[in-house]
Amino acid sequence: MLNYVITFTLFPGPCFSKKVGTLDVTWCVIIYNLAYNVGDTFGKYLAGTPGFFNHKALMYSFFLRFFFFLPITEMAIGADDGDSLIDNYFFPFFNMFLFAVTNGIVTSIIDSI
């Protein structure tokens, strides 16, 4: 249950508020959704691989999701403006992809236990 609280706290609200460079807001939302769906599907694929994850990996994947509160919140409030590492065209979408991969892993493994 807490996994879904984390997911719906960070996605879609705060994630969609980040405007990336000169991209229109509509394109940002479309690319965020695409990155999320591809990442979630990839995470579910990884979780479905036999012998790839165990219960400790599920626990680590779940707690890794708490890490995403920092970068997503920073991007949502604009604290990353001017930071060359975070404020670029690549990082927000890659961050969303990784967030979605962990979501796919955790939800698939929880459902299969």
C-alpha cells in the first residue's frame, strides 16, 4: 500500500510541473508519460525474470523509491534552475524512467508473492 502512496505522491502531480528547456508543456507531459510507461513495463519484465529478484531485492527496491522524493521535489519547485547536472533535457526524463522501473519491479513482485 505504501508503494502506491509513494507513486501517487510523486507522479503525476509534481513530475508534470517541471518544464524542460524550450519544450512545450504538452510535450513534456507526453514524454514524461512515455518514460513512465516504458520504465514500468521494463521493471515488470525484470521482475518476471525467474530467479532475478528475491525478497531482499524487493525490500531494497522499495526503499530506493524514497530517494526519488528529493530530485522530483527539487524539480517541481524549481530549485534545480541553473544546475547543469539536473536542469537539462535528459535528467528529468531519465529520473522518471528510473522511478517507473522501481515501481514496475515492486508492484510485480508484490503481486506475485
